Amino acid sequence: MSGALPWVLLGLAGCLEVVWALAMKSSEGFTRLWPSVVTVAAILGSLGLLALAMRSLPLGTAYMIWAGIGTLGAFAAGVLLFGEPASWPRLLSGAMILGGIALMKAAS
């Protein structure tokens, strides 16, 4: 696998990280069936796409970007959907994670 495809798969894997985090929150501790099913399916999909991307991408790069997308996406969803605080220290932390992801991608 070459070209842009591994990066696309990695981006999709990161997006599924956000899906499973949201679904897990909605599952209310795995007490609701369908959000729990979505959580498990998104986790499996995310890991599967990450594994495919890692066939071509370096481990450290792929894992950091995957985790960063999930982290930033879950943070943004928490602020936008659940009214979690968007204080300047939290926003600065998110910006630093984004900067790290951009720098890691640029270095690859």
C-alpha cells in the first residue's frame, strides 16, 4: 500500500476513535444495547484500519496521529455536544496536541 491510501485509512481510523468514544458515553456504562454495539463495532473498525495503515506507515507516527485524532475529536465533541468547559488551558492543550500531530506528519 502506498501513496495517500495509508493516510486516508489512518484518518478514518482516528474518526472511528471519536465514534466509539461518543457511543461509549451514550451507552451509559454499557447498559444501553445499541450504543454498546456501536462502541464495539467502532473500536474493531478503528483498530482494523489502524492495522492496515501500519503496513506502510511507521509505528510511532501512525499511533500518535491515530490517538491524537481520537483525543482531539473526543475533546471537541465533549465541548460541543456535552457542554464541557472550553477553558483556555484546555484549548491550549488541544492546540498543542494538534501541533504535535502536524509536526509528526511533517516529519514522516
